Amino acid sequence: MTPTLNPNYAPWTCVLTGAQITCNGYEGLAYTNEPIGLQCAGQDVYVTGTQQSTFIRWHDLDGRALKTSIQTNFTSDRLTLSATGQGPAVYLSGGWHKHYVYVVPGDLTQRVLTETGSALKLRVPGDGVTFRDAGTVTYVPDEEYETPAVAHGIHDRYSGADLDALICDGLT
């Protein structure tokens, strides 16, 4: 398959469906007190939670990708400053659908990503929701997560909000 199927979603099930090949994969993650690569006031931030992603990709008969659908959900990841999960916590959740269209079959640099859903929400006990990214975003080809071509909804990440700073503010 072109591009190669992501090994994180293996084992893949691919079937010939008329004039196309359809491949399905799944990834389920569970993590307990894992560092996320962020520090607040010199302390590592740790996360506990789960995430599930379902992946479907359609190909032409030559195996070149035509479109991809990924549904990802994680609810109430608990972030703390403790390797044991103790102490103050903030909660990050999300659920979104990614839809890729390959303008040139199989060419990653020409694919267009559209995301819909509640991509991210940060909840700080006592303060409520302090960061929200919800709605639809379509990105410029080959600039995924960097340059939106079209956006509808509430997108704090593009209005200057700093998610890392908000996490630290909630924890310290």
C-alpha cells in the first residue's frame, strides 16, 4: 500500500471491495502516570488515561491511498505533577474525526486533512473549561496542524491560547 499502512494500527484487515481495496485498523492505548514531556515549575507532568482510534483507508487497485478516516477518542486524561498520580489534577479530553483526501492518489504531500469534533478540552477543577478546540478545521496540504485553510467553531489553539501554560496554571 502507498503510503505504507501505519504499524500502530496493526494488525490490518484489507479486503478487495469491487474497484477498491479497503483496510481497517485499530489502536487502543492505556497509560498510567506516564510523563508527557512537559514540565511545570521544574516538575514533570504525568498522564493517566485511555485512547482508542479506529482507522479506515480506501485504496485504488494499485494500492494507492484515496481517502482515510480516523476516529479517535480519549476521555478525562488525568494530568498531575506526581509520578504516582497524587495531588492536584487537571483533565484533558477529546474526540475527533480526521478525514484525509489524497488529491494525488498515494501522495502524502498532496493529501488534505479535515478534522471535526471536540479535538481538545482542558478542564481545571474550580475554573471549569480553560481551553477548547471544537468544530471543523481543514488544513493546507502538507501543513497539517500548522496552517488552517478553513476553520469553523471555537479554536483556542489558533487564537493565541497556550495549552501547556494553561495545564501548568491548573497544576501549580
